[in-house]
Amino acid sequence: MDKKLKVLVAGCGNMGTSHARAYHKMDEFEIVGLVSRGAASREALSAALGGYPCFGSFEEALGETKPDVVSINTYPDTHAKYVRMSLESGAHVFVEKPLANTVEESQELVDLAIAKGKKMVIGYILRVHPAWSKFIEIAQGLGKPLVMRMNLNQQSSGAQWATHKQLMNSMSPIVDCGVHYVDVMCLMTGANPIRVSGIGARLTDEVADDMYNYGHLQVTFDDGSVGWYEAGWGPMMSETAFFVKDVIGPKGCVSIIDKDKGASDDVDSHSKTGGLLVHHSATDDNGTFTKADQVVDTSDEPTHDELCFLEQQYLLKAITEDMDLGDHMRDAVNSLKIVLAADRSFKTGKTVEICNDF
């Protein structure tokens, strides 16, 4: 590549920092600016990376730096606005999930990216994780229908609880986190969601009256597969069975082994697998299992920063090889459609039929 891609990084928290480190390491990118609401975060990140221009205003940074790529790692309520501005300016986009706060706006942004001929990658980090890719591959071989059970409950306090409360100004845990795991379910089944229901509970008066910090969704697919996802945030959350990733099919089951994962507030633990346990359902005439359970070693799995590096390699490949990201963007819209249907179900007390209501 003859010319480096100029990249503007918006958001200097956990995700923005990890992505900035990736761009900093890659010869194909040149960071031209760091943007954040608070001066301390962007200045600390700039200093850690050797010194990059800092901005407090996204609009100012976009106009002054004229980037080829904008990396958006801010709070979800800003995603749609910043993505639209970036695409309109002629930049490619990497944006953390979710793409927007509504299905309609997400689709508008997808249409805009296509119309502008720009690449837009949404940060579904599990898609680049080798162990999760293996988990999905094994699940796809278990037959149909599938039963998919997943959760990620986070016992948060201090600064992390403050971040969670900020996130809940715009969306619940099952919306913010759920898009990752619903996306995995869609990849495992290759089927369309048809029905979603959701329950939830407001376990603290530190969030708005119409917000809930614990939620549970159930989704049915048109191939008969079903899945549930559970997420809760806050100092009251239990760390017993906080991480469940389990898939069952006619031919057996595969589970992520919850071993040496660390506390639920450790960002690396959110994607760490600890190994895969595979069970085969086949038995002989005496009812004895014909295959022993297998453990797939995933001890060499990447760290969180390494996963972010893989995501940016994918973005680079999409740009330099002019990859068709139609399926990638469509899946991002569909996963958001499911979690927002669950949110609607909780608030209305009614099951949402996807085809009829979206």
C-alpha cells in the first residue's frame, strides 16, 4: 500500500484505546486525531502512544483532519450521528456496536454506506475470535433444531458501574451486549428470527424509571431453533454462572468451559473461552455412548487488544480488497432488530412477531 490511511479515533475509553493501539501498530494506518468528551482520556492515550493531536469536538476533528477512516468507539447514543457525518465526509467507518439506536436508522446508514461506496465495519468482535469461530463451526454440525443458551452478567462497581449507568441512558444490557450473542445465534442457525419475547427488572433506583439493568430475551427461528440470552449490570449482580455459552442439537452439544475466566468485570473475560467441551449423542445398542467427550484446547486465544487488532486487519482488508460487506451490514441490522424486539416485548408485555412488527 503506497499511502497510509489517515484514521480519526473517536472515543478514548476501553474500546477506543484498544483500537487506537491497533492502528498505532499497523504500518498501513496513520492516526491523525483522538477525540473524546473528557480531556484526560484523550491526553493520556495520546501520551501513551507517543503524541497525537487531540480534540474535544468530533465535528472539529472531522473537518480539520479530513480522515480516510473514522473509528467510532463512543457511547451508543452518538453512533448514528457520527457514522452519518463520517460517511458524508467521504470516509470509511469502523463503528462499535450497535450501529444505531433504531432499526430504521441502522438501515439508513447501511444504505448510505452503499450509496457512498464506502466500507462500514461494525464491531462484532466475536466474529474474529478463533475460538468462537470454532464454537460456531461445531454448533453448525449438531443438526437442527438448535437450543442456544447464553448469558453475560457483570457485577460492576465504581468506574465500571458509572460506565454502565451512562450506557443505560440510551439502552439496556440485553440491547447493548445482546447484539453480540444474537449475532452468534444467527450464524449458528443460518435461519431467520420470527418471534422474540423479553423480561426484565429494575434492580436499582440509580437508573431511569423506564430503564432496567437486568434482562432476558428468548428468540425463535424459522428452522425451529430457539435461543435465550441474559444480561445484567450492577453491584448487586451474582457472579455464580455469570458466563454461560452452551448449544444443544440432535447430535450432541458444545459448551464453552467456564474455567479460569476471572471476574465478570474483567474485559478479557467477556470473550475468553477457557476451552470447548464437545459431547456426542450417538449410542450403541446397549445405550452406551459411542464417542467420549472431547475438550478442544483454546488456551492460545488472543487477548482483547489482539482481537481489536484482528478487527482492524479485517477493516483494512475490506478497504484494500474492495470486499462486499453487504452480508456483514445486514447481519448487524438483523441482530439489532432482535434485541430491540426483546426490549419492546418487555415494555409492552407482549411477544413480538418479527415479520409483522419490523
